Amino acid sequence: MQRNRLLLLALMLFPALSAFGQESEPIHVGIYEFEPLMTTQDNLYSRGIFIDLLEYIAAEEDWQLEYHEGTFQELVNKLHQNQIDLLPGASYTGDNSDSLVYTNETIISTWAQTYTPSRNYVQSILDLDNLTVGVVRDDPYNVELRSIISRFDLECTFIEFNHYRDVFSALEMDWIDVGVIDRLYAVIHEDEYGVQKNPIFFSPVELRFAIPAEGRLDLIEIIDYHLSALKKNSNSVYYQFVNQTFGTASSSKFLKYLPYILSGTLILLLISFGTTVFMRKMVQQKTAELSEKNETLEKEINMRIEAEEAVVRSNQLLHKTFESIKDGLLITDSDINSIYTFNRAAAEIFGYSSDKIGQIQLSRFFTSQKEAQKYYHEIREMIIEKGYFSGEVRLRRKNGELFPAEVAVNPIEDSAEQYATYVIIIRDVTYRVQSRQARKMEAIGTLAGGIAHDFNNLLTPIIGYSDLMLLSKSTLEEKHSEFVEAIGQAAHQAKSLVNQILTFSRKSEQEKQPIHLGTVVQSTLSLLRSSIPSTIELNFRIDTHDDVVMADPTQIHQIVMNLCTNSVHALPESNGKIQLHLFDHDASTFVGWSSDRLNEDLDYVCLAVKDNGSGIPVDILEKIFDPFYTTKEKGKGTGMGLAVVQGIVNSYQGAITVESEPYEGAAFYLYLPKSQKSVRGKTTRNESMDYSGRSEHILLVDDEKMVADMFEHTLISLGYTITKMTNSQEALSLFESDPGSFDLILTDQTMPALTGAELARKALSVRPELPIILLTGYSETFSIEDAREIGIREYLMKPIIPGDLARAIRLVLDEKDLSKMRWKTRTISPH
Amino acid sequence: MSFFVSYNCIFYKNFTRFLTHKAIVICIFSDNMRDMRILRYILLPVSVVLFLIISISMASGNNEIILTGSGATFPYPLYSHWINTFTGDQSVRITYQPTGSGQGIRDFLNRNNDFAGSDIFLTESEIESLEDVVHIPTCLGAVVIITNLPGNPRLKLTPDLIEGIFLGEISNWSDRRIRRMNEAVNLPELEIAVVHRSDGSGTTSIFTDYLSKVSKSWSAHVGAGKKVRWPTGMGISGNSGVSALVEKIPGAIGYVSLNYSRSEQLIPALIQNRSGNFIEPTVQSVQSAARIDLPDHMRILLTNTDAPTGYPISTFSYILVYREQAYGRRDTENARILADFLSWIIHEGQSYNADLLYGPLPAEAVTKAEQAIQSLRYNNKPLSNNTESEIQSEN
């Protein structure tokens, strides 16, 4: 008791003291519009429970109050900045998050209550989605509801009003779907409007007085003291204010039922206490469980993030690998036709740009639809059998060019174990096939050249002697003379075959000169016309004015004859057509398959030879240029035709391609580089010259005795004096012993110990003006230029025809201009 | 652009889900490196997906010049159109976020963007040296007053009427003062419902600037700004929100920018200007408002214009750029593209203004804007000559 009395005394003294100390300083109070608890309008009977209470306390304590108007938020800010001392109607939420100091006593509790127009109803916050919500602009509930709505990820249209009454009006007018009203205002005014109260309410707050954290604690203590005293007394001003605000009627009703209400409340409180304790325990337990789960989840999330990063890294690696593979990779649909994706190499191989290739149907890469069907069949068969396809396939680039490729097709099963996609690996083996072909040709060429050389040596005496025998016909019997002629003919045929082999192996010497390709082809065709059946249609079209090429007309003649003859053999019995077409080449017309390559810096003229014959099967296209490859019956073809054509074309730095569809004919395209030289006039040949000897002394050197004998006979019969030697060393010694006695040296090139060229060099060092004629078979290392350099006047290739030899000797001796001769001995160089 | 971003987001979400699934597969794969079958079955599908993603992200642009802008919402439809048209055939990406003038200016002052869009110009209190900032006017806009009245009449409003209505002093359409100005209109006995913006807005800023100029009472009690304490009415965010609410509430009145008043039901009111003429808000009357002497710095408000045929609530919209372009990670190319873009806006770009209900710049403003663009520098050197020569050739 005594202690209580002392406390009361202290409290009574305290305000007096503090009032004394603060007399000159008014208390700065923030007020805001918060009907019905507070109003900024000072002309009314009551300014709301907060201000009325505060003014009651101020009167008791002799405080001076100074009001500062603002919005709730502005005033809270001012409170934090110590610009006001006290804020009535501050919402106390129980935590210390706003770092303000509140009174212990709650003046009143309230919350936000939602209303809808009378006929509408909303059950929960989620029902607010897409509705128009009316709120009061400066109301804390405005901010709170916007935050709730955004937390629930809902979309609401907010309309801000200045007063709760405007919100009620708007609800009544149906301008808004939902209105947010403070429950205290609503209790008083809801009956005035045709509105519907809803079960949604939020932001329950206890309204108290607040001061700044560093503010005047004495204010709080004094207010708490008064409030606690007022609340204890049911007749106090506090309850009067409550009655004034919320109506006496309800208040008296309230008092009448108070005992029942109190006991009911007590029971409810006990129940709620019990429930609260129980719930709290449950909550604690659940919270612990949740936090444990949360940790597990966090760990799992981290693991997943790490795994995802690993996957991204590994995918980057895989993607780089995919792109850097030099083989073309295509991934297609289950029909192996639409391309899902591809790597850069695939686009490059087929010559499409990266953005185009994806739109191409795979079947377009085959040479024809028929081919595509054939391969699709093969691919599926092999996949069924082995699980994958692997093989060499001929494919077509965008520019029409065909190329050989190694193709692997691997199916990928989807979850249903069906082949959903296919991975196709394409390796362009053009280069490999080309070099394989080139090596093969080189090997055959070397072999054929060597054989041809030996054949020439053998043919030389056969032709020579048979000619000799014919020269002395009178001494032969008529029968023998026929035999000799037959021998000579066969030998000449053999010589021409050898020449063909040499031409194919590019070892023969050519006589290249600028010619009009069109003219030469035309003249060949007029010859050909007479030798093929008249039912065959033969056309030639020239679409270029610039058809000058460096070529040997004889060889062009041979090419055209070979190609046309092949065509004639392939033609059907009726309606056969051979069409030749000469035109300027541009890159787009390089079609068909070829192992050759064109030089991009040169201009080409193209000669196309097309027929409508039986065509060439795709699988032999690669072999048709091989020597001795023939599809004709045994004995009907040598198999050298196309090999010779390719040999000639290649020696002109040209190319040949072929395009063929079985039963639809074949087309050969010859590309020859254009020449800027002008075509010379026709050379005339003096056939009536006399080539007989005038007893000039010739030193004849050949290690092959048979050949040497044949030449000796020939030359003696022509009227020359011959000294024959079969050993070149001895021949040189003989010459050196008396250089002046010889008018000419005729020597073979290939001899043991001392070659013809060395012999010539040594002889010329003694007698520089001495005419020397070198005879040679196929020689890789010794060219006509080499011979000229040494000073050798003439160079004849075996087999030697006596007529040629006679002419050469005569011309050399007579010091005629050799350049006018039309034989192979002419300068090859166009310089 | 926004489509692209959202598309990417969705894509990324799905892809992440996909990868999580595939991660397990990859783990198996790495443990059995020698098993070529697994390699064949896994490597390629994963590569396919990855390839698609990479190609999509590549398509989104590498080595692009990217310019970012943010600010005013009012010219946003026009800026979007300009950006699409300008960047159409160039490897340049320009983005503009309609964050509101206030946020745009904050970004600009923090040097977080390449340019800011603003309906209001900077004042000396906002930046130390105004010399550093170039204001390029880009278009003319207007704030129009729309009403929801039976028969959709074309109202005539004086400054006094507007002030009275928006202060809440005139609260019914049958008010004598309104009738006197609109004798031909059959005005109903209907409460006026004022609709205003609840969010910070350049439109509000221009409208309240106008009201502050024509009404002392307004200036004293409410004032001008992007967000003010409206004495009456209801607030809603966005120009489109205001026009929707006015359309919904009979007797409503609100203000929106000219380009949001296309609806047939919302006939903009004629407003009496300083010369006493009632002016309809059109692209032409907005242009007339700008036919006044412009200062070289072009920081001028057109509200309550002197021009006799000018609409009184008109405004320039500006793009703000720094005179010295060497800042942040910007290189000369960024600066040059920015200058090209600005130059394009004040020349070619102007042809799109009228269609989108923005006023094209008057010739004087174009000339002054040109000079301003030419004054841009990078490390104190003029930007590439072609910008200037283009301008000269157009002259």
C-alpha cells in the first residue's frame, strides 16, 4: 500500500515538474485525416477520439499543443526526423521494426474492411484479381493492399479517392467493384449507403500514441498513466468519447448485455488461450520442420545450379566439337529428309549458306530422284541389318557438281525406341578420289610410256626394212611384195597405237598452235558425217566469238572423232542425235562429274558433246577415262578412246567432265583455256622436194645393231656415204681422229657409256658448225629444248619413217629453215 | 523487343528444366566414356538443342551497338515507332523504357543511360552545370480535357472553369458558369466526377503547370508537379486508366495526352487561350503554340502560350544527352550512333509525328536542335563529320 502511495505521489509530482520544465516549449503533434478517430478540421464539435483524449490530458498536465497537418506517411517521416514530438493514431504492430516508441495502452484497434456494391460479393483476396478497387489516397491501407495484391501476383486497378465517403459513393454508383474502408468509419456509416460488407479484412492495427526513438519518454509515460486510469473507469471521458463516436445507443445496449458478453468473452478467451498455446506449439514444430525442409531445398537448389552449370559447360564443349568437326554432320527427321540441324562443314561441302541448307530436302543432295530412292532403300536395309549405314555415295553440290562422299547414317531412338532422328556424317572424298585417279593414271602412263619406247625400237626396223624392200620391189616376187606391204601396214597400225598410248600418257610431243576450235570441229564433223549412218542427226552450234585455243588440230580432230564415235555406238537405232555445242564457260556451267579442276584465273571455252543414247551407268563413270577400259565387245574397241581424250585435254590445261543419266544419254564437256594469240595462216609444204643424198659422208651411231643396219641401208639407198658405229665411244674417237671428213652425225640418244647428247656436245666442241641429228625413243629426261641448247640441229622421234629421215637429213644439210617443217621436230615452245 | 525478352525467358525456363533432366544423362555419359553408343545417342541431341540456343542468342546480335534510354511515358508510342524504323536496317539496338520522366532523369544524372526522355527540362537545382546537358526537343504534345456527357458534346472551357472543376468548386454540370460558356449544349443535372492520375506523371506535370499559371488559387493550394494532392476526384494510374475511367463514369472529366484521346466518345474540349480564342487540340494548334521565340537552350514551357491560334496546354518533349559523350563504357561509335539517331529524329523522324498525334517540331526548333546535336563532343572532339555534313546537305 505504502509503495503504491509513493508511486502515485511520484507520478503526480512528475507532470508538474515536467510541465514546469517544458512550459515555454509546446508539444508538436502531428495530425492527419482519419475519420472518425481524427480530423484536421478544427471547426467541429469533436476532433476525434485521439485529439479529444490528448486535449483532455494536455488540460490536465497544462501542456501546450501545436498541431502539424500532413498525410500519415509524411507525419511518420517527420516523427523520425524529430520534427514532431508526438503522433496520435500510430499503428502498433508489435514488432520494433519502425523503431518508434509507443504507449503501452491501446486506444482502439481497427482494420481495413472491404465492401462491394450491394449485389456483389467477394470471398477472399484472390477474388480481387482483375477488379477495380477504391482506396483512400493517404490511407495506410492503400499501401498495404497494393503490397498484398502484388505479393499474391494479382492484377487490380486501383482508384484513389480523397475520403472514405467517396469510396462508399463510388461503390453505390457501381464505379468500383470493391472499396477499402476503415472498420471504425464503416461501423458508423455503412448504413448510409447501399453497400455489402465482405469477409475480407486486413491490416489489423492497434492505434496508439507514438514518439520518436530518441523522443520524450515522459510524454509516453504520462499518456499511459492517464489512459490506464481512464480505461479503468467506465464513466470516464474515454468511454464518453467512445460513446460519442460510436453512438450511445449501441453503448447502452452494450452495457445491458455486458455481464453476458463478459462471461462469454471470458470463456472465449480461455478457449482462445488454450488454442493459442496449442497452436503456438504446433507452429514451432512446423516452423522447425519447415526450416529443415528449407535447408534441404536450398542444398538441392545449389546442387541443381551446379549441375546446370556443368551441363552448360559440357554442352558448350559438345557444341564446339560439333562445329569444329571437318566432316559434314546433319541431323534429320525420321524420313531422313528434313534437316533439323547441321554443322558448318555440312554447309560448306554442299555449297549452301548456313541459313539455306536447313531448308533443303536431303533427297536433293543425290544425283537424281531415282538415285535417292535407291540409296534410301540401301540405307534402310543396312540399318535394319547392322544398326547403321556406311558407304560411298555420289552426291550433288548446290552448283550441280557431283562429288564422291563417304556417308555414315546412324539412327537415334526416341523414348518409344522408334527411330526418331538420324545423324548423318558426310566426308567429301573428292580430293582422295582425284589423287587416287591421278596416281593411277601416272602409273599407267609411266608403264605405257616405257613399253611404247621399246615398241618403237622394235617397230623402227620393221617399218624401215619393209619400206626398203618395197623400194627394191623389182627384186621381189609379186607375192613377197604383198607380204611386205602387209607387214608395213601392220607396223604402221602398231605405230599409231603406240602414238595413242604416248598421247594418253602425255609423253608425246605436240604441235600446239593457236586454232579456231569451232573451225577445226566443223571440219572434223564434215569428215565424220560421211562415215556415220545418215539416220543420225548431227548438229553443231557455236555460241562464242572467242574460240581460239592453243592446240594441235590433229589432236582436236582425234578428240571429236573419239567422242562422236562413242556416241554413235551408244545411239538407238532410230532418232539418234548427237549435238555439239561450243560456248563460253562460266563457273555455273561446270557441271557433271570430273576428277579435273579448272584454274579460276583462266577463261575457258567449252565444247559439249551430247547424245540421246543409252547413257553411262553411274557406277562406271569413274572408270571410263581409264586406259583399256571398254564396254564394247572384245576386239571392237581398244579402250583407249576416252583415255586419249583426257590425256590431250589435260595436256592443254583443260578439263573434261561427264554427265549422264542411264537411258537418257550422256554429255561430255571439254573445257579448254582460251588463247589470246592470233591464228596463223596455213603453212605450205613443199612435197615435191628432192631428198636424195649427194654422197655426203654421214657418221651413223646406234647401239642397236638392227636399227643401225636398217638406217645404213636406207641412207645408202638414198645416195649417202655411211660410216656406221654401234659403240658411241668408238664413234667419238673416230670422229676426233678426222673431224673434217664427216658432213653430218646421225646418232641415237639412248646408248650405254656415252649418250647421243654427250657425243653431240663433244663433237660440236670440235666442229661447232657440224649438223647433228639426234634420234630418240621416249625420253623423259631429254627434251627438244635440251637438244637445241647443245646445238643439235634436228631431233627425230622413233619410230622413224624413212621419208621423214630423208627429209630431215636433206634439210639440215641444205640449211633450210627448219621452222617451216610440219613434223614433230618443230619447236614446241610458242616463244 | 519486349517480345524477344519474354520469349527468351520462357525459353530459358524450359531449357533449364530440360537441362536438369539431361544432367543425369550426362553424368552417366562421363562415367562410361568408352561406350560409343551412348556418345552417339547423347552427344548429338544435346548439341542440337545447344546449337539452336546458341544460334538464337547469336541472332539476337553480337557486336551490336546498344543505346539505352528511359523516361517519359507520354512520347513512348512515338519513340517506339522511331526506334523500330531507325534501327530497321542497321546493326544497332536502341531500347527505351517508359519509366516516367522522373526515373529517366534520375538514371540520366547517375549516367546509367545514354539518353533520357523527359517532358520537362532540367533546372539548375537538379544539375550543377546546365552547360553539360543538351536538351533536344523531339516532338510536340498536348494535354487534352475529356468528358463523359450525354451526346458527346464539344465543350468550351475557360481557364476559370477548368480551375473551378478541378478544385471541386464547380461540382455539377448544370452549373451556371459552364452553361454560360456552352449555350448550344444541353448540359444535364449531373455531378462532375473528376478523374486524375494517381501515379507520378509528366502529363500531370504539364496540366498542373498550366493550372498554376492560370490560377493563383491553384498555385497556392495545389501547385504543379508530377504528383499533386488533388483536392477532389479520383485517381488512377496511366493515361489509359484515366480515359477508361472517364469513359465508364457518366459526368466524368479527366485529362490525358493528345495521343490517348482517339476514342469517339471522348471528345476533347476546346480551351480558351491567352488571346481569348477557343482552341481545339490538334497537331496544328499544338504546332502553333510552339511558334514563339525559342531560347538557344530550348528549355521552355509552352503552356499558356502567347500564340493566338496555339493550344494552351502544349509542350515540347525532350531527349536529354550529355554534351561530352565520353563517359562510362561508351566509345566514339556509341556517341556517333546517338548523334545520328538524334539527327534522324529531328529530320526524317518528324514525318511520323502527325500520324501518331504528336506535333512535328517547328523549323526554328529543328535548326536549334541541329546546332545542339553538332555541339556533342567525344573527348572534346567533334563527332564524325558525316553527321554534320548530312545536316548541312539537308540545309
